[in-house]
Amino acid sequence: MPVAPAGTLSVMGDLKEMSPEWLVGQSIRGYGCSLSIGFGVPIPILNEEILKFTSVSDSDLFTQIIDYGYDYPQGISRSYGQISYAELKSGSIMIKGKKIPTVPLSSMVKARKIADILKKSIQKAKFFLTQPQHMFY
């Protein structure tokens, strides 16, 4: 599993055709305004190797601890360590001996709902793969 940022997924869509259920404005202290977008990405399970890489638990997925409240607006690029998603979902983490509350920026309830919508679209043959709509160079 990658332990450092591995890439960014770029998506495009027509806001007029999107449901407000999947678009939520956010204000993150120290970071500013942001837009949370809920969307599903189908991953075709073509063999056991792909299955292995897609069936990992939160305790196997790691991310960096970044201070978006102070460091980010000051232009300081610093990681306070590495932590698993399971630890983040526990509600608090320990940093330098201090208990810090954690809050998810995503919703498992909405993620499961999106996955179910995508699954049903695939089962009803209403989800089609197409050529990329725009190439970024």
C-alpha cells in the first residue's frame, strides 16, 4: 500500500445535472472553502491480484497527519506522522502525548449509498464505459 500521496483523480461534470445530495460546501478552518463531491468509481475485479488489492481494511490504509489549521495557511509543509484510517475513525488520536479529536471528511453511509446506486446501474446495464471526455497534458 502507498503510504504517501499517490495521485489525484480529476473529475468533470455538469453541476446543473447533479444532485445536491452529493455536493456539499465546506469551510475548513485554516484551509478555506472547499466542495465535497460524492461519486463512485467502479473497479473491475478481473483476477485474484486485483481482488487482493481492493479488499484491504482501514487498518491497512495509512495517511499523513497534517495540520490544516496552522501549518497549511502558514505555508509550512510538515507531517506529524503516519496513521491508519482505523485509528482516524476511532474518534481521537494521540499526538505528542495529547489526545486530539478526529472527524471524518467523508461519510460511510453516503459512500455505501453511492456504491449501491452504482451497483444497480451496472446490474441494469445502465452504466457504460466511454472514452475519456477530456485529456489533460
